[in-house]
Amino acid sequence: MEVLKEVACGRTVTVKKVNGQGAVRRRIMDMGITKGTEIYVRKVAPLGDPIEVTVRGYELSLRKADAEMIEVE
């Protein structure tokens, strides 16, 4: 199982599971990142933080800590 943080630029992946607890998990899911959603990794900053992704037709920047909670395939 791979986490979003480890996905290379230019790849499209599908969300398998959103880990985490309470408010953090709710915030990730409120952004539209739910099980079965496709995520396209657009850019990764030089130091790996943040990660720019496209989800459901809009662009998002995710912190590395948040991206680590998202399991993808």
C-alpha cells in the first residue's frame, strides 16, 4: 500500500483509505478526498512540502503530513 506523499509527479492514483482522526480526517474528506476518488499529482515542491494535486476538477495544495494519511493505489 502506497501513501499519497510517495507518489511521483504526473501520476494519477485512486484513494483507498483516509487515515487519521477527528478534525484532521474530516478536513481532508471535506476537500473531496474520499475513498474511490482519483487524484492527479501535479507538482511536488523541492523539499517535498507542499504537494499540488488535482481532485474532482480543482487544484489543491496538501501538506506532507496530510498526504501521509491518504492511502492510494
